[in-house]
Amino acid sequence: MKREYDFSKGERGKFYKQDLKLNLPIYLEPENMTFVESIAERKKSDLSTVVNILIKTDKQLAEVIK
């Protein structure tokens, strides 16, 4: 590494996107992945759809318990 870098010609915020939404990867434990994959196969659906359905259902249950 250099001792100093020249940022005098740099442009602040060049890559900033105000309304940018990132879809971050989520990693499931192997046992959970197997469970979700089996549901997706039976429903002939993709993993994201199954996980979203499970989360929505869990949220509904949590609201009832409150």
C-alpha cells in the first residue's frame, strides 16, 4: 500500500443510489434447506416462494400470540 492516496479528483456519492434495494443472500442450515426443498418439490414451486410463505405464516401466528 502507498503511504498516501490522492482523492482530490474523486467524486463524492458517485455510486450512491437513494432508493436502491439490495436482495441479500440468506443461507439456511442444511436441515432447514432440506425441509424447504421438499416442500418446494411437492408444490412444484421455487425456494424463495416457499420461504416467503413460511415467513408470512409465522408472522400471522406471532400476531395471534401477541
